[in-house]
Amino acid sequence: MQEIITYIKTLFTGIINPELLTSMWTQAIIRSEAVQGATILFALFLATKLKCVLEDYKLPKQLKQFKLLQKVINEASFPVTWLGCLIFSRFMFSIFNLPVTYIDIISLIITTWVLYKALKHTKLKTSSKRLITICVLAIPALMITDRMADVILFLDSAKFALGDNSISLWSITKAVAFFSILIWLFKTGIHILDIQLKRSENITPSMHTLIIKLLNITGLVLAGLIALDSIGFNLRALTFFGGALGIGIGFGLKTITSNFISGIILLLDKSIKPGDVLTIGETYGVVEELNSRYVVMKRRDGMEVLVPNENLITSEVINWSFNNKQVRNTVTVGVSYDADLELVQKLLLEVASETPRILQRPATRAFVTGFGESSINFEIRFWIKDPEEGLGSIRSDLYMGIWKKFKQNNIEIPYPQRVIHNSIIK
């Protein structure tokens, strides 16, 4: 500023009084600061009046999945409105070549406010939130202070050689920023596609999972390659790295690779899909998720078990709902030798028909399975269509019903009996 004043003084020496010129220039600066201050206050006044519009704003149906954006718009309506007014004011000031220093400073402060509101609703770690905040605020701060060019020049001067490529800190910074933006775009697009696929009735859950996983992997690889290519990195230099990675996979990452390939096989052959009811060893539960390395099963007690994909390929797995969810189960009960067997059979069928989860078709059957030491043994064979609700509860309901029916009809469930022979030795 002093250099400009000195130049004007030199140019108009002898024509205009230098002291008068300095006074006029100072007044002009004060006026520009006053105009910026008035503009900031007017934008604040508009924000207080317009914030109610954003508080009740609802995103269109096509953008309903962007819940974070909806929360930020509703909760940060005042700073967002104020920031919008200041951005518009800055645009108008730039058209007439007016100073915007104070508008930029206030805009930077409000941006911090909005960013805090947005990051508060994310699941990022505290360290990640701080890093994002520093990066977002550093760029406009450097631009306001006219130090951006100096920082770029410093980062670009720090270089090191990687094969035939010369990599600088500025190139790495651009690659990381470009990669992050691409990943975010890919994730957003895949998330929208995921919602559309869930609504489609023509795509099975296993095919839906396979499509999303392949897109995630493809997006990650493409984002990395595009980011490297954008900074002029020679991709042929990755040939050696690819060979080393192959050797590493062959030795150190064998189990991980096996689980990954097994997961793809499970998705392709559709033998296991989300919602299936499985028994693996002693574990009984419902498949919640199919991941690239493991399957998430939810047991009846609410615990989630992570089963490696390789185990599902190499071990015996009982899929209670492979073709359909109709599952036959059995319950055994013993009655006294004095009981009326036809009445017992009738009562067992009545109990089964009165139990809510048991299907009427296929029909329930009750059989005599043998004569035991203390009882005549019956077996009830019944069908259900919701094995994910568990088998213990349905058996409990049946046993309770059988107990009540037997009590009402005086049918005895005998205790174990033993015959003791006594002999008198004379």
C-alpha cells in the first residue's frame, strides 16, 4: 500500500499537493472498509430473515440418501445463509474491482462454523476431523494473505527421484487431494446405485452384494491410477511393484487371498446370501452381511459371529433356507404304557395345529417311534417357514401345549422305572 502511495506522489508531484493526495487516499481506504463492514452487516440482517427458509427445506426425493447434507442445511441454516450472502457480495465487489479483504476474513470464519456443523454428524475420527478442518481453512487463508504461490513454490522445490519420474511434495499433495475427491465421488455414486438396486425386484441379494463389491474395488483402483496419471507419473514403473505384490500374495497373503476369492465364489454360485439361516458347527444364525473376507452371522442371542469365507467353502454348512425357508423339525415325547395311544396321537396333532408358527401345509404328523424301558415314545414332525426366528422357541411352545393337554386328559409322562428283585436267602 505504501508503494502505491509513493508512486502516486511521484507521478503527480507539482500538480497535486502530496499531503492532500495522501489524505484523499486514506479516506478512500476508510470508505472501502466502511462499505465492506456495511455489506457484512447487511448480509447478517438478510441471513436472520432468510434462515427460516432453510430450516424447513427438504431435499428432493432423488437426494433423500444425502442425510448429512439435509442435517447441515437444517441445523446450520443461519451460517449457511450468511455465507451465501457474503459470497454473492464478494462476486459483486469483484465486478467493480472493490477491496474484499474483510469480506474474505468473515467468510473464512463462517466457513469454519459450517464445517464444524457438518463434521459433527460424520463418523470420522477426531484426528481426521481436525485434518480436514486444517486443510479446508488453510487454502482460503493462504489465498487471502497472498501466500499461496509461495507455498506452492516451496512444495514444488522439494523433489526426489523415483525411477524415471521426478516427484515433488506438491505433486504428492495434488495426487492425495485428487484421489480423495475421486473416492468420494465413487462412494457417492455407488451409494446411490446401492439404493436403486435394493428397490429392484429382479436382482437377488447375492448378485446385489457382488455388484457393489466389484464396483468398490474397481473405483478404488481407478481412483489410484487416475490420481497417479494426473501428476504425470509413469504407470509402467508399477510393473515391478505388481510383480512384488504377486509374490507377497503367493506367500504372506495366502489366507487373505483365499478368503477373498472364496467370497466371490459364494456370491457367484448363490449358495449363501443375506437372510439365509445357517448352521456351521455349533453356530446357528442368520446371515447379515457378505463381506470380501468374512460373513457376518447373527445368533439368536444377538451376538454377531464373523465366519471366514474359506470356512464356508471347505467345511460342512447346513443352509436351512437354501431353496426355500420351509423347514421340518421334530419333537419327541414319551407316555405311560397305560395311556390310550390313539388319544395321545390326536392330542399331539391338536397341539401342533394350535401353535402359531407351525404350518398347516405340509401337514404335521405324529408317529410312535418305539417302546422304551419306561415309556412309549412319540415323535411329532412339523414344518415352519421362519427358521430365522429360532427353533428353541417353537419347541418350547409345543412342549408347553403338550403338557397342558396331557394334564387335562390325565395322560402320564412316566419317570424312569427299574424293577428290583428281592430274594430271601435261608
